Amino acid sequence: MRALRLRPSLAPPRTCLRPLRTPTRYSSSSSTSSTTTTSSSSSAGETATTARSTATRAKNLIYGTLLTLGLGFGYLYITDTRASIHSWLAVPLLRRLYPDAEDAHHAGTTILKTLYLFNLHPRERPSGSGADDVTSSSDLQVEIFGHTLSNPLGTSAGIDKGAEIPSALFALGPAIVEVGAVTPLPQEGNPKPRVFRLPSQNALINRYGFNSEGVQTVGMRLRQRVREFAYRAGFGMDEEAERRVLDGEAGVPPGSLIPGRLMAVQVTKNKGTSERDIEAVVRDYTAGVRHLGKYADIIVVNVSSPNTPGLRSLQNVEPLTRLLRGVVQAVGQVERKTKPAVMVKVSPDEDEEEQIRGICEAVWEAGVDGVIVGNTTRRRPEPLPRGFKLEAKEAQVLMEQGGYSGPQMFERTLGLVRRYRRVLDEGPRRGVLGREGHEEGVGKEEGGAEGDAKSAAEARNETPAVEEKAVHSTNSPPIDTSPMDISELPSSSPSTSTTTVDGTIEPTSASVPSTPSTPSTPSTPTPPPSPASPLSPAAGAPGPRKVIFATGGITNGRQAKEILDAGASVAMVYTALIYGGVGTITRMKGEIREERAKEREGQGKR
């Protein structure tokens, strides 16, 4: 160690920690050159990056704009009832995905309900082409029960049995939407499968047997719909808000909640209620009125289904009169300023002259406002033109028990409308009974001497200036219309037998000859919606004209116009909507206009 200290040359050299500096005078030019090169390179890179960024932004803007426009036009197209995709793609796809017709129906209901929830549902839109606009309603208006409806088309019950999608159905364009049928107690209906397709005929056979969730569930659903409307209208969402909407303060019909539209609610009896016990039957139907009446513009009494044993026997004069009186009386006591109208739905198979006259007599005596002509039929029409071989599968389906519905029923429906129109216009064969009590119950002053000329519809649709007095008819027992708990509903014992209809197939034609004495009323150059206003008194009939709705085999605008010219106020569709898709109503409106234009042109040439 001493040696190292004494001999510094042996010590390791110290590393200089200071960086070497080049004299400035020797490096100035090279540094400037390097800085210039780096600066120019950086500037060029920034320019290239900016150019690329601008191009990318422009490209993204173009793509974004195209995507937005595409989505916008796609939304407008898909949600328009005139879009051909609904009939050419949606319906066949639904049929392919769901071979069972009932499953396809439930899927369609669920899809429509979900789309409506997100405002993606199909709807009618004006085309902006003035008089040629198929969605314009001014030239198709019809007066019914004191309401001016936007058009004379409706959807029949069965499409929306549980009142799940009435608003979505109204968006498709009909002026009348009928929901139901609803039974007092929930019931499953007949065993599955119970709906069968006949694609070659665009027809269906069903034996549902009134599968229903019951008046409690359907009533809560309709109440929620009214309260949501009240909330949007600024009334709140409580019971008082509901009352204000139902009493007309919102300026819309209390059932449909849409100007120019009406909602019909169809009620019926449970399977376990014997048709022989007419008092129990009346209790079943009036239970439906109590729970659902205040949410309906029209109450429909269904006594015509072929799939409930004994139901059609209620169309005999005496039981039908007693039933309709009970329903009319219950409707007169609905807790609402304006009462719903009452219609009865009759079978197309009860076509004997005496049967038709008996039904019309019951309508007059009970004070019912109108008749819905047609339902499914037990009869089987000729399937196809002679010489055509029906597929084995469809031939088997044609033998299934149940009610048939399809285009082949049209001629039969047309003939029945003419016959019912004639008989109803003739008026009752005897004095109108059972009316006085109902008139008093809906606002007639005590001690008044108002005659039978005032109809039930006119009396029910008046807004009373004083509190209504409920006076029961002496012809039927008083009916309690207080709110009903589930424990008060009529009991329904399960049946061990399968509910089916008579499987006998009658080899009769689907057409019924029309009565020569009832000519069809032609349209005028400015055609009214129906041959005569339903509120105009008919010759020989007291009070306003009875209203007729027609359903059965109506598939296009030409047929709808024939039905209207024959005396109906509304043409209703069911099977046509199932096969034709959501654009059916819009298409039929356009076809009605075309037929009327042809008629005017023909009259002009003459």
C-alpha cells in the first residue's frame, strides 16, 4: 500500500466524468445543417400525418353520414305499413320458424309488443300525396255511436285475446280494434294443437275454446294503459287521473284513447257455466262488464263460438233476450259518464230466416245497439277449383274439428249482412220490451214519458247533467254492479271431457243467396262511408238504425266496399291480417278508394 502511495504511476487512472466539448468554432456549420434536416423532416411528417388525419376524418364523416342516412331510411321503411317486407319476408319467415300456428301467433304478438315499447313498431304514415294518400281518412270517415271514425275497417277479436297490444294494432290503421274474448275466470281452453293452417286457401281452422287470462288480469292491463295515458296527458297516474280520462276530459274516446278510433272488448262465459242455467250465464257476462266495461267503447257479447259446447244455443230468442237485457242493464250502470255501446256477435251457421228474425227480435227487445255478423263456421267450403288435388296434409287439416275462417266465407258473410240489414230495418214484430228500465238507468228523468224511439246508444252516449239514477227493469232481476273480488266471480269446475265441436262436415256451399228485396246501396260521387248513417232511423224501425259490423272472408278493399254497400258500417278482418301481415289495413284502404274512383268514373260515363 505504501508503494502505491509512493509511486503514483502505479495507481489506476481516474476517469473523467465531464463530457468532452467540441469547440464551437469547429461544429457550428454541421449542427445547423443537422437541425435544419431534422426540422424539415419533422415538418414533412406532421404534414403527412395531418393529411392522413384529414382524409380519415373525411372518410369517417362520409361513412357516418351514409350509416345515419341508411339507418334513418331503414327505420322509416321498416316501420311503415306500406313496406313490402312485412308481407313478403316477415310473414313467411314467421311461418317457417314456427310450424305451429298458435306459436307463430304468440311470437308475432310478443314481437309487436316489444317493438311498440321501443317505438320501432310498424305504423301508418302519410305519403304527402294529398287525395291519393292511402293513410288519409277524410274520405273514409263513418259515423258510429255518435263518434266520427277515421275509416270503416277493424280487426276482429282473437288477434289480441288478452289486450296486450291494442295500441300497436291501432297504429296499423284500423278504426276499430276488438280485444278478447275474455272469460270471468282464467281458463286454458282446448288441448294443443288447436290451430291449423290451410296455406292453399289462406285459411285457418281453430278450436281454441276461449283460452283466456280472465277479467282480473285483462282489467288490470287496460287500467294500466289508461293511467299511462293520463300521466302523459298531464293528469297524473292515480285513480282520479284515471277517472278524468274515462269521463272524457282528455278529449278522446275512453276505450281507444285515440281520436277517431274505438276499442271493443268481447266478453263471454266460462266453459264450466252451463248454458241451461241462464242466470249463471248472465252473471258470467255481467262480470266481464263490471271489470272491463269502463275501459271499452263497445262491449261485444259473444254467443257464436263453435268451440264451446252449448254456447250457440244461447242464440235462441228467449235465452238471448234475457242475456242481452242483463248485459245492457249492467252496461247502463258502468261508472263512467258515457256508457259503452253493446253489440252481439252471431254465428254464420244460424242462417235460417226464422233464426235471423229471432236474433233481431232479441236485439230490439233488449236495447242492443248492433250486431256483428259472422264468426268461424263449422261448415267446410269447397277447397279449391274442381280438378285440383289437395295435398294430403291439407286434406287432413280440413277434417279437423273447429271453426273455419278464410276467404271462402266472403259470399256467405255478404249474404248474411244483406239479410240482417233488411230484417233490422223492418223493426220489431211486436212492441219493444225491456227498454224502459234501461232508459231510466242511463239518465231518463223520474216520471218522464220518453218513448221507445230513443235508442240505448243515444241514451248511453249522452253526458248526464245530473246524477244518473239506476232503475232496474221489471223484466229481469236486479244486477249488482259493485266492484267484484275474485271470490265473487262465478265458480268454474274443470271439465273432464275435451271441448270440441260437432265434427260433421256439411257439404254445403259457402255462399248464401242474398235476398232480392234488399238491393245494395250504390255509392254517390262523394261516397259516404256506409250506405246510410247508423244513426238514421230506418223505415219501420223505432229509433236510430242498428249498426252492423261484418267479419268473415274479407281480404281486400273491393270486398270491404261490397260489405259496406250491403249495409254494414264496419268491415273487420282476422285471417287476412294473419296471412297478409301488418300492411293489410293500409292496403285495403287504398283498394277501397280505387273501387270508389272506378265507380265514379263509370257513373260519369253514363
